[in-house]
Amino acid sequence: MLFKGGVIFKWYIQKKHKQFGIKLYKLCDFKGYTYNMNMYLGKDGKCATPSMTATHATVTELAARIEHRHKLYVDSFFSSTALYDDLYTKTNCCGTVRPNKKDMLKNFGHKVKLKRGED
């Protein structure tokens, strides 16, 4: 979120068009209404544990208020097998994953060359 005021938790994000701003993590519905929001204030050692990464903790904290009938879509930055296993009993969750991510199967990103007409 673009912000030009004077706060200590303003971040420089190199790849964004508006490079200085406040990092917000939001849980929104398909219409854009916000269910829950979390402001990033720096690395938080309390959220992350050896069994849970900081991104995993962020998603579970934001998704604590949603019900079983909702579907949760996450970005590849937040995706992990541990997160999907944790949210499996609570809600439906899907998202993009990177094949080189920790705890992914070795042959997950293996591309298979198909001949014309094969499925």
C-alpha cells in the first residue's frame, strides 16, 4: 500500500511500481471485501517455530476466522505442503507451488514430453 508519511515500518520493495509503502497481508473475498488484515512490522520470531515458517504462520493467523465452506487461494510465496496439510481439515485450499520449494517431491517439476494427440 502506497504511503508517504513518516513511520518506521515503511518498506522499500524494489519490483513494485510504487516502491515505498506499508506491507499488508489481507484475506479478501472474491468481491474484494477484507475479512482479516495483518500489517508487516518486520521479522517476527514469535510467529515462526521450527515446525512452522513465518509465511505459514501468517496464513493460518489470517485464515483463523473463515469457515469450512470457504475456499482459500494462496500465492506461490505462501504455498507449502505443510500449510496445505494444516489447512486440509479446516478449509479447502489451493495455490501455485514452485518445484524447487522445500519439502516438495523430487519429480514434481519434471516435464513430460507428449506426442501430438496424447493426454
